[in-house]
Amino acid sequence: METIMASFKDALLAEYSPAQWVLVFFLYSLAGWAWEVALTLVKERRLVNRGFLNGPMLPIYGFGAVCILLTCVPFKENLALVALVGAVSASVLEYFTGVLMESLFHVRYWDYSDMKFNVQGHICLLATATWAFFSVVVVGLVHPLARPYVLRIPDYAAIALSGTLVGLALFDTIISVRRALDLRALLESMERYARELEAVRGGMNAVGERMGEMVRAFAERVDETQDEFAAGMERFASAKKRVEQLMTEKRASLEEGVRERFAAFEQMLAEAASFVPDAGKLHEKAMAFRARYDRQAKALREARMSFLTRAEGVLHRNPTAVSGKYREAFDLLRQEENAHAQARRDERAQRRAERREAKHNKM
């Protein structure tokens, strides 16, 4: 093992010094960021600061380029072998990076699930082919052109510049990780809220079913006794009609939103209390469910206010990100982020139109 590590160290330092390797890493991280921004611009007709970090860099490209150079330069005379080795090494790096990030943040920041021949959505055949092409370009074209310029950088300048870039990248990483954890916390709170809300719905359904049984029992008693009380037939018929209406309202409320359902139950229970025994107890039970729901809704609103502003940038910079664990909550956040982004674009367009109109009026 020591012999292998010594050989690797010799090969590493034979190409560049440690500080120069750091500069190479940042160079390709910047190039990868520019490539992704350009692709997004072509596809979506808008500029997006792509990537996990806030700064103009995509570390996966930097690490991929360093990995390709370390593994492929010895075979630089054979471009087919360069493509093969580079594609395999970079794809392995991309796969394990994706797995690690998803396990930490519960979000897949790039997703190939819709692509053919993908592996758990982290890599796919097209991405591997892209890495192969990238390997040939880097080793056969970019590296020979860039290497003399990198080697000309004095050691003191390379150390100072690389140290500064590392410091800035670490600061950016801390902020970005914090925001990614905010997004994970928000997804977890939304998922927990969804489970609790489902329990509330189950309880409300049970109250509704009990109310239906009591209403049906009352209706049956009305049917049995209306012959004996002919004088009160009109009153009983009216009560039965109201019972049927209440049952219809109950069925309709099952298809409404939670708040609308609470309102319908309150009205139904309050109106039935005059002629259905024990309706008051069901009303108290329904109010307990409503109080529980209100507490959960308030907690979710607070979590959204706390996390969404910081996490929104993560969603914006990674338009292809998905969450397998919290899919529904993530999709909801994505819809909200898209709506906010569209509102901001509309607002900017409105301001530009107003400025043009004001300029035109001055002329």
C-alpha cells in the first residue's frame, strides 16, 4: 500500500504542484459552471446561476477534470483509451457524489431517471458518453494548451491564489450546505404535517360516519312514529328533509378542502344538536380535531417562513433536482418556486415597460 501511495504521489507531483492542482480544479469548475449556464440559457431562454454553490463554480466538473487528468494522461496517445478510462472514472465519481448528496440532503441535485440506461438516476449512458467526450477534449486539446500557462504561475502566486479560492469556496460551501439542510428540514416538516393531517382526516371521517349513523337512526325513528302522530306529520317531514340535506352536505364535504370540511361539520353538528342525541359530544370531538389541525398548520407556516426564503435559491439553481423520499412535498415547493420566479419576471418586465413608456413620453 505504501508503494502504491508513493507512486501515486510521484505521478501527482510530476504534473503540477499541489497549489497548481488546486488552480486546475477551480479552472474546470468555472468552465463547467459556464457550460451549464449556457445550456440552461439555450433551453430555457434565461440566465440561471447553476449548481449547488452560490459562486460561479461546479465542483463536480473540477473533480471530474482532475480525476480524468490523473487517470488518462498516461494514455494520452490513445484517445480511445482516454475516452474509456475517463468515462468510467468520472462516472464513478459522479455516481458516488450523487448518492452521498442525496443521503445527506434527501434531494437529488441532478436526475437522469427519465434517461435510458440510467443507474438509480445518478448516472446514465448519455452522461457517461459526455464524460468520454469531455475526457478527449480535456486531455487532447485543453490540457496541452492550459498546462504551459499553469506552470508559468510562480509558486508563491499559485499558493496565494489557491489559498484564497479555497477559503472562498469553503465559505460558500458552508452557506450552501446550510441552505440545503434548510430545504431538507422544510421537506421533513411538510411530510410530517401531511402524515398528521391524514390522521386528522381519518378522525374527521370517523366523526362524519358516526354523525351519519345518528342521522339515519333518527330518520328511521321518524318513519316509525309519523303514523301515530298525524298532527305532527308536517313537522316530521320537514325534519326528515333537513336530515337528508345534512347527509348530502356531509357527503359533499368529503370532497372539499380541510377547512371547508371543518366548516361543514360545524354547521351540520350545530343544526343537528336540536334533534339528534349526543351531537354535542361529536361537536366537541370535531373541535378538538380542528384545534389540532390549526396547530399543525401554524407550525408548517412558521417552518415555511423560516426555511423557504433560504432554500428557494437552491431550487432555482437546480431546476432538474428531485426528491425521491419527499416527492410530493418537493413538487409542491417546486411549483411555489416557479410561481414566485414567474412573478418576479413579470414584475421586472412591468418595470421595464414603465421605464420605456416614461422615456417615450419625455421624447
